[in-house]
Amino acid sequence: MKVKKLIALVLVLVMTAFVIAGCGSNGAENSSEDTNKENSGQSASTKTPPPEGKDTNNGRPYNLEPVKWDNRNDRYLNGINATILPVTDKPTTIKIWRSFNSTVMKGLDECEVFKELEKRTGVHVEFMYPPVGQETDNFNLRIATNDLPHIFSTPPNYPGGYMKAIQDEVYLDLTPYYDKGLMPNIKWLRQNNQEINRDIVADDGHMYFFPMIDIVPSDPWSGLWVREDWLKELELPLPKTISDWDNMLRAMKQAKGVAPLALNVKDWYGVATNYMFAGSYETGYNFINKDGKAVFGPIEPGYQQFLSKMHEWYSEGLIDPDFATRTYEAYNANIADGKVGACGLAYGEFGQIKLTGQSKDPNFKLTPVLQPTSYEGQEIHLHQDNSTVRGDREFFTTKLVDDGIDEIAAQWKDYWYSQDGGDLCSYGPEGVSYKWNDQGEPEWIYPRLKEEKDADFWTLYPLFKLHNWGYLRDSTSYEFEPEVFECIQLWDTQDSSWLIPDNISYTPEESTEFNNIMTEINTYRDEMTLKFIMGQVPLSEFDDFVNTIKGMNIDRAIEIEQAALDRYFARQ
């Protein structure tokens, strides 16, 4: 992990909390009073904040500064507990729309988090699942027929963007609830972290969604890996340059009789996300941010160099011949079967691949490597990386207002961003899925992890903890192989400043125009990238490729992206 960054972040938060605690009147305390006054269904006289210290509602303290209440290591202390539980004493059901496809449970209501969340908050959750593979159609149909849930969780993009959804009175602007003091935990995070304060709002300063907040930085999670055992056998060093990769891949093919590179282009373990080899030529599969200038990577000269190198490797039989059609499952299986010497991979898949690979070959060892340089003295500026505020996960809809439970929902969701709520979402209920050991570290105790032979954490975790939801996440709350921490530390040594920030936003008009332009361009880019790599179209036609994209109005899309980028950097 970024140890220095992590320690500095914790120290800043704790020191800031002491400053706040020393003031006679402060935003956090005022927000808790506002929460009390605005609580739906209860007056200020009937519901008052408990005294600071232990509270009886769930054995956790109500406090407006970080307080350590168990034997955890101090690095796990990242938020406050400003929610008065339960958030309602009246029967309340919140309906959440979310895609679902699982092999380990029949529904999200089986997850231990939601069972415990209902006990603590008094709010029951009812899930609404779109048919698998028809998520976008179902989302659009519900909007068209006004058959809305209370919350859309990780939905498809709303036509025209989420600000258009506000204008259409489908989504709710969350700012009024924040201003009323119904989100004291989020308020504390915003007041004590500049990045959170900037990225949790749109350009107009309003809050429209609930994101996942990685208060413990997770840093890069997707990058390049090589078979270290093969390199030792071939007496080759870990590759650092494109020339090293040339030599390594050719030696692997000759020695092992395989096409050693597992290439992916469009997915989270491939070029589009981790910039594998595209970053070596200072370009990307989508838009990049070159020192504040928006650039569309595929029309840059570096993209032609990238394609030329991929075509060279493909024509030499160094790239998996089926790379263009391999599914996610087939891609991972090919690596685990020992037919791959190098690949792009997200660390979430690593554990199972390692387990399977070593069952077939005890010497199987994947090791992370850096994005290679393409010329002497080059500094890499592109690799997969994370912001602290991770995406627009949940949107409130106007049905909450129609049903009169919008303020209860605001307080309920804000609890997910408290220390206590963040722990619950990150780890599950203490004593059920985990416990704190004598070293102050969490230890997984979920029965199936202990009882089942070859139990895979990454397969079973949906039963007891959350992942891609809006909450205060501890990104270390997973079972990681030692190589995962190694890859995070290694990949993060390279610069990623040319990435487009995760949380730029568009006006409704910009969003519609941008998507109309880019839908056609992206389809063309996808098609031609594969054709160039596989030699179905010669690279002598790259200029025609660029001119075609320019004819599709890419310059206007770049203008829109630049405007969004400028507004983002102008946020306070």
C-alpha cells in the first residue's frame, strides 16, 4: 500500500478531529442537532443525541470525532459515528434496484450485511432485480413507465446523464438533505478531506449520488504480470522495456511452445483500463488528460506505434490467437492452465488463478511488473489508478418523496459512511464474518471460509460483505495473497497523472451530444483496433482511420471533454 500516504491521511484526520473537538461550536455538532430536528416522524423533543461514549443501540459509540472503541490497529480509524440509531421507529421499507447474478446465493437479502443493517437502523430493504443481460432495457422501461424503485444502485447511464435525471424528476438532488443536517457522517468526511469534498459533488456544487469512498487508499488494482518461474528457468530478468518484452516473449514461445501473451483490449484487465502497452507509447484507448489537455488516445501517433507493436507480436505468434473472442472465464482459465507467460490482470482474480495454477504446476508463480518504457529516459504517465471517491453508485429517486420516506432514507444511507456503518459494509457483522485479533487486525471467521475445502474468498464474500456499493470502504477488507500487496506497491511507483479524473461531470446537453458522438466512434475504434492488430487492415491505413474518426466529429467531443475537465479543476 501507499504506506506514507496512508499514515499521513490518518494523522491529518485524527489531528483535524482534535481541533474540531476543541471548538465550542462546530459544523459536526451542528449537523447532529440538525439531524435530530429533521428526523422524519420524530420531533427534537422525543429524540435526542446520546451522550458521547458508548451507546446502547448496537454497542458502538456515538461520537463526533474518531474514537477507538476496540483493539483495532489505529490505521482502521477513519470516520465518525454521528448517526442516532435506529433511524426510524416506524416500519419502513426501501426498495433498491440492482443487477444480480450469483452462484452462491439466491438474493442479496441473504447477505449478512443487510440482515444486520436492518437490526441497527430499523429499515428493511426489498431488492428489485432486472433480468440478467437486460439491465439497460429494464432500467429504461422503469423510467419510461414511472415504475421506479426508491434507489437505483449502480444503474446504466441515464440518457443525458444524471443531471438530466434530476431535471426529469427521476433522481433526487441530495443537497437539501445534506444542508438539513441529515448526512453528518458525510459532512465530516467532506470537511476533513479536500479530495472527497471536491469529488462527491458536481460542478455546480450539488450532491447527486452516493459514491464508494476509499478512505483507505486502494491504489492500482489492474496491471501487468509475468510468469516469474518461467523467467528463472530461461535465465531472463523481469522486463522493464518494450525491447525486454520482445526478448522475453520470443524466448517463452520457443521454450514453451505457446503464444505467451494473454492480451485483452476492452475490459478491466486489459488495454482500456490498465493501459497495457498503450501507456508505453503515451496514449490510451479512450480520452486521456495530458497536463490538463483532453486528448482522444486512438488518434494520437502513439496509438499507431502501439498497434504496430501488437501486430508484430500477433504475427509472430506471441499473442494468444483467440484473444479477440476469449470470454473473461476463458481468459482466466488459459492463464491458470499454464499456457500463458504474461498477461494483464486485476488482483481480484489473482487468488483463484494462483490456486488453480499451483494445483497443476507447483512452480506456478505470477509476478507483477511495471508498464514497460518504449524509449530511454521515458517516464510513464498512464496506468490504472483510483481516486478516493469511486464512482456514482447509488441514486435516490423521487419515489422516496412520493412515499414520504426520503429523510429517513437520507439518514439511513448516511450511516453507511460512518465508521460503524463503513465497518459493517466492508467486513460484515463483527463476530459473524470477522473478529479483531490480538494484533489489532481483522481475521475472517465466516464459517464457509473455514469449513469448505479450497474455499475462495472472492467467490464467497458476497454472502457476508459488500463490494461495489456506496459506503465508506476499507479497501484492505479482503483476503489478499502476498503478491497483491506487492503489485499495488509496485504499480503505484509509476505516475498516473494523465488519467481523466473519475468524477468529471457533463451538463445534460453536453452528455447527450457527447454520447451521440462517441457511441459511433467507440464502435469504430473497437472494430478497427482488432483489425489492425490481427492484420486484417494494414497499418498503412492508420491515417485513414484517424481521418474517419475526425469526420465523426471527434473534435467536438474533445471540446466537451475539455470543458468538463476545466470545470473539474476549477472546483474548490
